[in-house]
Amino acid sequence: MKSQHLRNIKKFSFPHRMVELWNGLSDEIVTA
């Protein structure tokens, strides 16, 4: 049960990082 909880936390923190990554990428793509 504990490992499942940890996996959920990782699942939630991952999209947040991807959003920041995509924001930086979209900026480069728009100016390209």
C-alpha cells in the first residue's frame, strides 16, 4: 500500500515538471 502511495505522488509531480518543460519548449518553437 505504501509503494502505491509513493507511485501516485510521482505520477502527480511528473506532469508538473513536463508542463514546465513544454512551456520552455513552446517558447523556443514559437520564436523559431
